Amino acid sequence: MTVRIAFIGFGEAGQTISRGLRTEPAQPSIRAYDILFGQPAGARLEAAARALGVAVARDPVDAVRGAELVFLAVTASSSLEAARSCLPGLSRAALFADINSVSPQRKIDTAALVAATGAKYADVAVMGAVAPYLHKVPCLAGGPGAAAFAPLARALGMQVEVVSGDVGPASAVKMFRSIVVKGLEALLVESMTASAEYGVEDRVLASLQETWPGIDWQKLSGYMLERAVRHGRRRAAEMREVSETLRAIGIEPMMAAATAARQQWVADLGVEAASEDRATLVRALRKAMEKPE
């Protein structure tokens, strides 16, 4: 039988996962709604949906009505409101997969909203860049709906590991991993843009290579700068969520807050990521830094 899927939010994650799902033999039926639909800024998203064979819903309730599997894939700051907006359309038989990069507490709050409808909530943590994997990106799942979500997702070609029956642990793994991953991106942005002032980028990377020979620092620096340039705004929002999570458990988020600030700094420069060439990206960042305010 054809699985009926809905996406609330149709940005990069929604589009990329949909593209992958459409390649599966099962050919699920997909509907999507994004807050930008119906606005000039959303024309590109609507065109992307139609190109993928994804139906464009008129509102969030319309998107989820009759869906067996709902993916919540919006910006971190709007996840709770986006979940609330589609609740009247959820059926009791629906699985609600929250794939947003938000704090465990935000997932707990969202799960409570979904539980009131009778639908089953799954806390899903996407554990890698979506683009290379499409719908097969590794995911961790937890919460009351995880046990039902995992086999359905696997039947659709997704890679899902259930880590807990509780809401929170799956997202906690992603949150605290991000301190290292997004933090390393921020460190390399800062190191490489500063090193360029003296023309010593290659020497800095060679020194890192000697200290950690198991890592290709030339390649990694280009990759991580590209990720920060392309996704800095979203990463900054995620790291602010991490900071809130740390404060809630009594840990001052010194590194997480600094990472959020540097990722936001990259986003605010407005540089476009055309490649993973580190030298090109550094030149673009430094050129943007020279613009008069």
C-alpha cells in the first residue's frame, strides 16, 4: 500500500528527504506545506515541490490530513508553533516524526502537544548532512512513537536506530555532538580567516596535520568552511538551542555560545558557498569583512 507522508516545512531537509523517498519502489504519496507557500518568497519552494511530484498543501492542517507519517522539518525557532498549527489535521493513527535540531525540552513540549491528539510522537535526530544521503541519512529515534516509526521508515529505505523509549535522549546525542562538530567549523573559520592575514594558512594546517595525522586537514578545512558558509544561520540557531539545553542542566555554555556567535557572524557576512575550496572561501569571507557598514 502507498504510504501517505506529509512534510511541515519544505526547506533543504524536506526537499532532500522527499527526493530520496521518491526513488523508492514503494513510491510514497507526499504532501508538503511551508509557511512561505503562497508568498513571493515561497515560489521557489513550491516549484521544487511540484518538480519532485510533491503535492502543495494550502495550509498545515490540509498537509497532514490523512497522512500516516508526518515530518516536522522547520527552523529551530518555529518548531513548537509549526507543530501546533497542524494538530487539528492529525489522525490518531499518524506517526509524528520531529526531525528538528532543537533542545530535548522543546521536543518534550512538542510531544505533549501531539499526545493530546492521539498521534504517536517520535523524537528523531538527523545525524549527518542530508544532501549526500538523501532519505538514507542516519537517524536516531526515541519517544513513544519510535518503535512504530523505525520499521515504517526502514521500509521506506531510511536508516533509523531506536535509542530510547523516552523523548530527549536522541536529540541530546545530536545536541552535544554539535558542540564538537559546529564548534570545529567555527574554530576553522576563525583560524583560517585570521591566518590569511599573514599568508600562513598552509603552515597552520601542516602543523595540525603533524599533530593529528589521521585527519586530512586541508580537505576538512574546506569542507567545514563550506558548511558554515552555506548553513551558518541554521547552525547558529541550533547552537543557541544547545546553549539553552546546557543552561537547563547547570552547565555554562561557554563554547556553545561562542560557536553560535561565530556561525551567526559567517551567516551575516552573506557569502555564497560555490565550492569546498578553502582558499576561495577564505577570500570571499575576507572580502565580505571589508565591506563598509
